Amino acid sequence: MVPCARSACSRRLPDWLTTHGRVGMFIDGRWLCSTRCVEAAVTQRISGLPPVEPAYIQGWRAMKLGSLLMQQAGLTREVVEAAVAEQERLGVPIGRTLQALGLVSAEDVLRALATQAGVRYLTAVNPSVVAHSPGGLPRDVVKALGVVPIAANQRRREMQVACTAPVPGLAVRALTRLTDWAVEPLLVADDTLPRLVELYASRPSTRHIIIGAVCDALSGPACVAQFAKRRRRVKMTQERCDPYVWVRLNADGATADVLMAMPEFERGF
């Protein structure tokens, strides 16, 4: 007899019925008798995820942007201090303030932001490259994560993603771990990323099944359960990329991604 993997469930069935009778479903090889038990098991699993290491979150920012622009664009300290005061008064980013005054270009700011984050930057992206980029991520997932796959080396398992400053380090880390590819973030201008999201989302994908995209703590586990019900044998991996936890499901060549709001799990939903 095979017991349901959910500890609070006492249901048991013969092995032949769970394997060949298509009763219940398997998550990472563990049999769960119903979608209700799958939802409970997923909720428990997500709730038990440890916090992300603070060192990783803080590792992306270095020198202040004003100091970098003084070095790279030849601005005086007085000009930068005036822009900082304007930033504090109006809440306008210092780079945008300096651009409005005609003291720096958009590329000056982008280059300084890239230097600050320790990454490279792009002033333009070839649409045809994005159209053949890897991943097959749902539009809502890409938009929420703030990273758009734009190029890849299949042989070396290396991927480049476009993003805006500050670099979404947790999303990059999660993508690296869930795909087992080396992921390089490349900064683009703020107004470029939305266009890349739409371009990426328009590309066809035969392997990907969108089952929920961005969900709350109630609908997220239900999305996983429905996918498992359709596919029966599912491998589930997950990574925190606060404020979400990113769940990736694989079964019979099909892949599905779900983002769940992590704060709701931490509050005990």
C-alpha cells in the first residue's frame, strides 16, 4: 500500500492503482492522493523556504552614482551636490535630473549605472536576437521579475538577460539556479525594457504551458495542483526572489512557471 505523502492525510492505495490506475499524482516522486493534498504540500514547502542571504542582496551596489558621473562625465562636485539636493527635494533620480539639465546623456547615466552594478550595458538590442532567445517564460513572469532573456549560447549554457537598474539580483540568481545556466545581466534604459518584454512574449513556445504566472498564496498552489493533475508526474523546483517565490514545474517535456507572493506565505496564509 502506498500512503499519501501529505502527513495529515491517512489515505493509502495499492501500488498498482497509484501507478497504473491514474489515481492521484506524483510530485518529485512522492504520491499525493488529490489536488487538495498537492496544494497543502506545496504551501508547506513554500512556507519553509529560508530567507535569502543578505550578502547576496547587498552585493550589487558599490560607488554612488554622482561620484561615478564626476569621474566618467567630468561633472563638478558642485553640480552633483545640486542634483542630489534636487533628488532629495523632488524625489527625482539624480541621473534624470542631470539629463534634464543637459549635463549628461542617457548613455552617460547608463554607463555609470552599469559601472556601479559591475555589469555591462546595451544601448540597443537587435529584435531578431530577442525573437530567438531562450527560456519561454510567460509574459507576466518576465514583467514581474524584470529580466528578459535576449541571447544565449546553447553549447556553453550561457544566457544574457536585459534589465534596468538596480540589477534584480535575486531574479538573476533564481533564473541561474532553476535553469542551471550561467546568466549575465545587461543593463538597458528604462524605456527599453517594456518593449523587450512585449517582443519576448510574442515569440512562439511549444514547450511552455502558462498555468498561472503571478499568483497569490491561495491560487499559486492551486495552479501547481492543476498542472500536476494534467501531467501526473511532475518535478518541482523553487527559488526565492523576493517578493516572490519562483516555482518551476517540469513534466514530459512541458515546463510551467508560477510566481507566488512570498510575504503571504510568511504571514501564514
